[in-house]
Amino acid sequence: MAFDFGARRIGVAVGETPSRQAHPLTVILAADKAARYAAISALIAEWRPALLVVGLPLGPRGEEHETVRRCRRFADGLRGRYGLPVEFVDEAYSSASADSALRESGLDWQRRRNHVDAAAAQLILQDYLDATARR
């Protein structure tokens, strides 16, 4: 299961190890931490992932900034709450790539806005699955 973490929205995707295919799942719209983790807990209980992947929006030269530090704190929270391993993937431009792909599929801005974070999480997870296939 992968997360495209944001302060207002968290995109979620799931993947299958045998097929190495990621799929967008949902977008969590949670104003506070308790609601956010309640939604994540429900997804983890339903999907029972073996691993969690969190996208890190590193800068062009790999530099870290406040958003990256928030993503790391989010990952620490996931690890602590669920006892699952957490991996990171550089997700620079994943939201822009996801938005572009959704635009090309014909979705207008209103519908794209509702799906872009889950599509970005899909890209993050697909990058992870592709990288681990090469190992």
C-alpha cells in the first residue's frame, strides 16, 4: 500500500507483488490526525498490506525541505501504529505526472482533482514495484 502524503489530502494505492501492478485506491480527506489515522486503519484492516510505501517529494538535487520532513513524520507514525515496514520512494513530480495522465484520459479539472492524489500514489507504488523487480 502506498501513500502520497499531503496536509489536506492523502492519496492511497494498492499493489500486487506477483503481478507487480499498482492501482489507485482512494483519497483520504481528513482535517485532523485522528480522522486521518482512522481512515488509514480501516484501509489496512481491509487490504492487509505487507509493506507501506511513502512518497518523498525531494527537491531536484535530492534536498529535503519541510514537506519531506512531514512525510518522514507521517511514515514514522505509520510504522509505530501498524508495525509494518515502511519504504520511501522519491516522488518528485508524481502529482504533476498523475494530473497530466488524467487530463490526457479526458477528465476535466473537477474530476481530476478528486483522483489525482490516488493516481500519484499509484505512480509511487509502481516505481517501488519496478525498482524491486530489478533487484
